[in-house]
Amino acid sequence: MRMARCSIKRLFILLIVIVVLLFITCFSMLGQSPSGRAGVSDKAPLRAPKIISNPQGQKPIFRYKLERELEKLMGQRLTPNNDAERAEEKRGYALNGFNQFRSDRLPLDREVPDTREPKCLSKHYPSQLPSTSVIIIFHNEAYSALLRTVTSVLNRSPPHLLHEIVLVDDKSDHTDLGVKLDNFTKLEPKIKIHRHSKREGLIRARMTGAKAASGEVLLFLDSHCEVNLGWLEPLLERIAINRSNVVCPVIDVISLDKLMYSTIRGPPGVRGGFNWNLQFKWKKIPEYEQKRRGHDETREVYSPTMAGGLFAIDRSYFFEIGAYDMGMDIWGGENLEISFRIWMCGGKLELIPCSRVGHIFRKSQPYSFPGGVDTILIRNNMRLAEVWMDEYKEHYYAKRPSIRSRSYGDISERLELRKKLHCKSFRWYMENVYSEMPLPLENLRYGGYVSSWRGLIKCVGVLL
């Protein structure tokens, strides 16, 4: 009798497990649109996605263990199963630094999980907001990744706010980025494409896009992104409140291997910073900034620096404060330079928690840099140090003393811009914007004392 009862209990538990697994499988399939068109074509459908409910605490929508179910749903295999396809996947990684094989087989208009905080869903925004030009720069980008970026912008932006999408081709030589891309852009009159006759680099290409754009706001995106639901209005509202607010979305992660859009939720726990090698770094939001926000998870976060790939700025303000330093080459350092300039010259740089954009972070940089990456980065960083960092530039040079004699070009125009804008000192920036940034001990001459109190060491020093 006891054995019979145990068998019944085991059978009941097994049935519960099966029901739970079926329930999870059904919800996991929502991660891709069953009606979405698999693969990539010149005439991929541009239709609005359904909103995916993702209450706080719900388990991730996309699951790696449901790979086979996802493939069945989409009608195509997402993983190679023969030598030719494995070679194709390997070539895709080499060309792009992420899994192009899989990207080419995903729908352009796939649904993504809504990663906003629940409080964001109840926020309301003015109907009258500035018109927006979305500027996307690309050089030999994977065709499918570029089109998925564009499609997400078209599908998830209110039409009356999206003035145009400006594509700037920085001398790509991939054949599918030629006539095939032109055919795609003809499907939507809001898309405009400009092509460089020679490689100019990210900085000058963005200037091409900014000059060609006619919207009230310039919104720069990388060419391997997917914007999320309700992404645009929170950014534009902050600019409408004050045209000197420069705003960035919170960046979600699209995995480079599986191309899964991260479902990690919650308010941003980090903001932009940098180290004394002048490299951008994500840093924990300090308590004093959390207090300023009233611990409101939906409020803007003041950020000392931006990552540089994704941000929005009033168009006229962008040019008023000097746009980009055209003495810089290709890419690198321009994000810190514009960050310092925004803060020191009267603006604010903000992260907007209710705006989410997914981004593929590459395994490696697949593009060449004329002259070498290190040479270009050093020159760019020297320009921003000499123009904006005052005596604090010595912390940078102390890290690489051998570069002091290198040429960084003519900076007289940028120094004149700083004077014209009545910009504050870098000491002001360090004390008022990024006060938690430590100074390198090797660059301090100690004229004070060292004391301990409750286990804390306090060092008082004077800059060289």
C-alpha cells in the first residue's frame, strides 16, 4: 500500500515537471516573432513588433537550452552542421568580430524583451518633442546587422518624431553594401544614404552625417544595435527640457555568439568614467549621485563620460560647442573629448534609464587603422589632454613618458573654442563632476600627513 502511494506521488511530480517545462518552452518561443521572415532579403518586412510583457522577476525569455525550438519556430538552422557552413561561420567572425552566420539567419524585425524598469512603463511624455535624425555610420558592416539596426529604429520610433535615418558609408567594399543596400533603402523614404569616396574614419563620417541631417536632434547609433520599446521619447524629453542636455540610452548587451538580446533588468548600476591612460571605463554610480536622484530608478544619471557610440544632442548645440575635433583621426578619444567639453562648457551629460538600446560588443576590432591603432589613439589622446586637461595632463604623460615628443598637430583652433565658450577648468571638472576619481600616487608630492581613523587611510597631497 505504501509503495503504491509512493508511485502515485512520483507520477504526480513527474506530471507537474512536464507541465512546467511546456509552460517555459511556450514563453521562450515568444523571443522570436512566429510571423517574422527568416533570413535576410532586399524586401524584408518593416512591421511593428508586438510588446513582450516581462514583469520584474520573470525568468529570461531567450534560453540557450531552447535552441532547437527557436530554430523550428524560425524555419532556419542557426548553427552550422557541415564543413561549408562551419567555414562560413568562421569567415563571419573574422570579418565582423561576431557571429554573422547567425545574424544572417535571424529576422530583421525580431522581437526583443522589454528590459525597462516597470516604473518606466507608467511614465508619460509630451506629444510635442523635437524631430530626430538618426545617424548611423558603417564601414564593411555585416549587411544583416546593419539592416536590423535600421529596421528596429523604424519599427520602434514614433513616426512623427523620426525625421530621417542618415546612413553614412565610410568607403565599404563589401558588395552587399552597394546596390543591394540601395534597393533596401528605397523601401523607406526616411532613409538617406551618403557614401565616402575614401576612408575617413568614424569621427569625420559622423560629421558628414551631422551636416547632412536636418532634424532638430542628432542621434548617433552604431551599426550593430537594436533599439528597444519606448527608447526615443525619454531621450528627447531631456533635450526638450534643456537643449544643453546631452543624453545616452542604457546599453543592453546583444551576445556576439548567440545574438541573444540580454534580458538583464534593473536600473543602471554604472555610469561612464575613465582611467589615466584615457580609456573609457564603466564605474559604479556613487552614493552622492544616487542621493541627488532621490534613489528614483527612472531619473537621469549624471555621467562624467560617455561610451561614445550612442547619444543624442540638440543639432544646433552640437555645432555651437564645437562638434568633433577634426584634427583627430579615425576613432578613439573623441568620446572623452566631447564628454569633458560638454561638462566644462556648461552642458550636462546624462544616462537615461528608461531608454534601452541593445549593442553587439565585438570579440575584436575587424577593421584596419591607417598608421596603426596605437599611433592614432595616442595622437587623439594627446590632443584632448593638451586642450582640456590643464595640469592634469601630467597624469596621462606619466603613464607613457616616451610619447611627450610626439606631434599632435595644431590645436590653436580648439584652444580658441575653449576660450570663446568660457569653459571651466579641468580641476573644476574633477571636483564637481568626477570627484571620486583617484589621483595616481606616483604623481603626487606629499606635503601633508598620513593618518588613520576607523581603519581608513587619508592622504593629503599637492599636485606637482
